[in-house]
Amino acid sequence: MSRGIRIRFAHQVLILQISVVVLVALAGYGLASWMQRDELRNQYAWRALTLARSVAADPMIGDTVATGGDPKGVVEDRAERVRRATGALFVVVTDRDGIRLAHPNHALIGKRVSTDPSAPLSGREVKVIERGTLGLSARGKVPLYDHRGALVGEVSVGFDAGDIDRRVHRTMAVAALFAAAAVALGVAGSVAIGRRLKRQTLGLEPYELAELVQERAAVLHGINEGVLAVDAGNRVTACNAEAARLLGVTPARGEPVAELPVRGRLRSVLDGEEEARNLFVVAGERVLVVNRREVRHDGRLLGTVITLRDRTDVESLARELDGVRALFDALRAQRHEYANRMHTLSGLLQLGHYEEAAGYIRTLAEVPTTREAPPDSVPDPYLRAFLAAKAAVATERGVALEIADTSWVPGRVVDPLDVTTVLGNLVENAIEAARLGTHRPARVEVELLGDGTDLHVTVADSGEGVPDELREAVFRDGVSTREPEEGRPRGLGLALARQAARSRGGDVTIAAPGPDDAGAVFVASLPEVLQ
């Protein structure tokens, strides 16, 4: 069947429900009618039988019949009085041969009854629905005895079956009203259910819903972004594989978002406490870009879609680029300093000051190119190159980066990525804090201590320090003491540093204000990064 001539699903449901309601009502009405008629016929038959017994119990009727006739009409008179008093169709009395001695139709007296009288004339009582000379009736037949107990005839009492049908019709007329009301109520309920179904399915047909499910599955699992869909009750309705990977958990459909094991700003975004448009957050060991958008239809909130993009690899490349840029800045500073020295030497030679030029060359040979070179107590080439580069960058920014004389790292770094993440972020933050601070000279002091395979780092700056209310919050992603810059996320460095340290069993904490009660002191411990 083509889509153009399909009956809408809501209409199919409505037709089916109405049909079921009507069929049930008709079946119930028919069954009730049949049971009512059967019950009334049985009651009328018992009533006829009881009345026949009472008539047969009259000794005068029995003794009169026993005499072989009723010349005075005693039997007919008594039977007729009982009939009129009870509203029976007939009260018939016969002798042993089935000859009527009493009958509502006087012309039939003296004639044999039209139905079989053998049962009562053999001493058995009978209740039955039969058709006789007066029509269909519910009858009760009993044997008739005289005062000596001899069987002398029968008594037959009948009630008009038409009365039964009329009572049934009256009863079923009332029942028909209830049935009609039930059908009307069922139709109204079916219409209401159809409308509710239409609202809940947004007017879509089942085949359209099936196509939507297939398309949604294809879209959700065919993109590189993580997608988490949440309904209006903040329960998970969809989660693709990428979102489960980035969250570190595969939520079940219908699971409350509040039960997902996430923390920090990502928790605020999932709970709806914070809007997210290209928001950078830290989740576990990953840096994610999060977006949150509400989905509405006809002004009604249907739910929320949260997208997650993994920026961990990009951030790693950015950190490596920062290292390369730092080395480049260091080389540029050295080149600048080298050019100045060469210009001085060239001027001395051009002016003929040869002895001064020779002395200047001897001085250059004894002084290192970079004054901020790490001490020999930090022999690891990676740490030395990194700190030398950062010292050159700090000099370019007007900050003096000093390596404490108490630094001592006898081992070599075996995990430069985590060391770079922690040390680089702490030093970079300290340089910026010192540069923006009001204390002069602006300075940063770094102390490195090796303890077996563990590395302990202390970074102090001369900046404005960290307010007491932010001493712990500053390690959450998105929290920063500096004003945000357009296109550059703030509040990630310390969060990444702490996360990297804690992933190895270490930590990053803020210890105290810096020297002379200026700036701040950050302490980091990195287990098993040396050998």
C-alpha cells in the first residue's frame, strides 16, 4: 500500500477501539438478554408449579374430581378464582383421562388437554415451556389426589410467555441505555487516547518513527562527536559510543543524569546549572569542548542535547607547540644577545682597540649565553632545556625566572609529558601572575627536588596571590583569577596540572603566599617520573 492512501495510525487505533467497544457492548447486551429471558422463564415456571401445588392441595377439588364429574362447577369456580387472583394465563384441572374440568375457555371444558398429561398422571411434577391452545406459556403440572391419597387427575397452571418477553424487553431497554452510554464513553475514551497518542508521537506515523529511529542511530554513531540526549525530566534518552568513551561510563536509557559519575564544570553543564557554548572542561584525563542546547517543539521543552568534542590531542599538540615556541623564544633571545655582543666586538676591532677586544672575547668565553641556565644539580637535559627556555620567555616578559640553589634532581625524567603538563602550567601561570602583579622586581622561583623516582616541584611568584575563597576552587576547570580573553579559554592550566599529577598518584596544591607575603606558592608531587 502506498503512503498516499495509508490510513493514519491514530485513526486505525480509533476504529479498532470503537469496533472492540461496540462488539463488547453488543455481545454483553445479547448475553444479558438471553440470561434474563432464561432466568425469567425459569422463575415463571417455578411460580406456575408452586401455584399448581397450592391448587392441588385443595381437598375439595380433589374429592370433586374423584366423584367423576363436576355438575355444580365447584372445580371450575375455584380454579377461575385462583387464576384471576394470581394473573395466571390459565388454571386447568383434569381427571385421570386428561379431560378438562376447569379451563378459562368454557368451551374447552370436557375436552382432552392439548399437551401430554402422562407425566403428572403418573405421579410426577413437571415445569416446562410449552405451546397450547392459549399460546406459549411457562407451565407447572402436578398430580391431583383426593383425601384418601388416590391419584384422580392433574392440575396445570400456566403464565403467558408474552409477559416474560415484555418484562425482558423493559429490562433490556434500560440495559440498552447503559450499553449505549458505555459505547459513547468508549468512543470518547478512544478519541481521547487517539489525540494523546498523536501528541506523544508529534503526529508521526509508526513507519515515520521507525525511519527516525534508524536515521538517529545512523547519525549518532556516524559522527566523531559525543552526543548525550536528555529528556525534560533530566533522564538519559540517547548516548552514542563516543559520548560514553569521553564520559568514561555507558549510561542506561532512562538513567538520571544526576547519577552519572562526573564532576567539575561538566557536572554543572549536565545538571543544567550552567550554559555551555564551546565551553572547555576537564573530564578525567581529557580536555573536552562542551555545548548544550535545549530542544523545543511548539514552545514545549522536549529535552536537551549535549555534544562533547575531545580536545585532548589538540591540547597535547598545543603544549608541544608551546614548548617549541619557548625554545624558539629562547633562541631568539640568545640570538639578540649574541648579535649585541658581536656588534660590540666589531666596534672595538674597527676602532683599533685590539687589547680590549681580546679581553672582551675572554669574558664571553667565561660567561654562559643564557644567564638563567639551571644549576648543575639538575643534570637532566630535558629539565635543563625546558627551564632555560622558560627563563628566556620570562625575561622577554620582564620577569626573572630563578632556579633555587637548593634544587637537586639526580635522576632523569622518564615521563616528560606529565612533567611538562605540571611544571609548564605552574611556571606559565607564575610568570603571568608576576608580570601582571604590582610587586617589582617581578620574579618567579622554581625549586626541583628528586626523591628516588619521585619529583617534587615548588613554584613561587611575586604576583598578587590567590584569594582565600579561591584557594581550592582555582583548581577547577573554568576558574581563574585573571579576566578571560576572547578566543582563549581560562582556568584550564591548574586543572590540567592537578589532573595529570593525581593520575600518577601525586597532587598539586597551593601552599602559602610567596616571599615577602607576595604572590603564591604552588607545590606539586609527581611519583615515579624519574629513574
